[in-house]
Amino acid sequence: MTQVAATVSALLGMPPPAQAKGEPIEDIVSDLKGARRVALLALDAFGTYAWGLWRGEMPFLDSLHTRRSITLRSVMPSITPVNFATMVTGTDLEGHRIETFDHDFACETLFDVVRRAGGQSAGVGLTGFTGTKLLGRHADIDGDGGEPISDDADDGVADKIIEIVEAYQPEFLIAQLGKTDDVFHREGPSSPAVVPMLRETDVRMKKLVEYLQARGYGIVVLADHGQHDIEGAPEGQMKGTHGTDSPKDVLVPCTWIS
Ligand SMILES: [Zn+2]
């Protein structure tokens, strides 16, 4: 995860954030070279564990990963604000000090780098989620995709991304698609009950990727962390969780589209 920020900087032809620890991911840089803009689309909590179980239900994402696929490792703790903060700084909790989405960055971010170069950035997510509360708050454009009221609420995030790109064409855009995390918590990542949401996610991602691709964006699809099932969870209680250093929580798939 610490390599993402330097990768975005390299694609934009800008220096990495000052405290970035990770080096650029060469495969992504060479494939997406020449992209004038970069979009990071993060499917919250969609780690390699759930991906391995359900990729057969997601023909679009499966086709992307068949071409280009790597595994990233979340930083600890494997929770949302910490890892989104790592994506935009290249450093871990010790460096960025973002433990909750209400915190302020203790170091330079991609938003700062892009701003200094005269460009614009956007952070997008559902109301009350890290995408807006942390990323949107620090980016030039705060994209609120609406309340997380239903399992297809990320349609609002996709619509907001399109609206922002139409209006501003920001050089850097980062989006949190948050319903994967919500539904995995509720059902458990291995439950077949997550499949309808994942099928909708696949359709949404196809629309979004094709839209961004047509507008000159280099696109990276990743996740902030994974989830594991809570064994023997009582009825009506949370069936999936994350935060540990187990492979199910820290390994996430990543693909990219030029
Ligand atoms: Zn998350």
C-alpha cells in the first residue's frame, strides 16, 4: 500500500509526497505511462480472500485481473482511514498519523503535490465515510456521493465521480466505494448473500472504468484492506471484520487500465 502514492506521482510526472516510503510500482508506471490524469478506485474491504471466492460472479473485474493483477499489502492496523491515508501519502500510521477520518495529516499528501503543481484533486465517497470525511476534506474537490442507505448506494459515488470529471477533470481522483465493506460486515465475506451486491458492483465498475478511460484517465482498482468471517457470529450480529495482520485482512488485489 505504501507504493501507491509514488506510483500516482510517477504517472503524473510529479515528485512523490515527501514522506513516501514506497517506490513506484514499475508494471503500473510502464503500462499507464502518458496518462494525464489518474483515478484510484478503491472497493472497500474487497481483499484477495473475498476476491478469490467471488471473482466468477464479476466478469468485468475478472477480465481486468486476467490481464494485469498484483497483490498489495495493507499497513497495520488494517482499517479504512489508516490505509486510505497510506494511499495518498506513501507512509504508514507512524508517518501520517491518521487513525480516524477526523484526523489531519501529519505529512505531505498527493493532494498537496498535485496542488503545488497547479493541478486539482478530488476525494469521493458516501456521506460520513472516509472518502468524504478524510479524502474529500483534504482534496480540492469534496465529492459527496450521498447517504449509504441501500446496498447499491455506491451508484451515488459513481454518479458523483462522473459529475466531478465532467466539471473539473481533476488530475488526481480517489474514490472509496464503501458498500462492499458494509455488506461484508453484515453478511460475512464468504456468505453467498454478498453476491447480488458484488454483481451490481461489477456492472458499476464497468461503467465507471469505461467512462474514465474515454477521458484520458489511467485507472487503478484496488482495496484498502480485506475482511475475514467471524466464526459462530450470533444471528443479527456482525459476521465479517478486519483490522488484524492475517492474510485475509491485509492482502488485497490490484489491477489497472490504461
Ligand atoms: Zn475499509
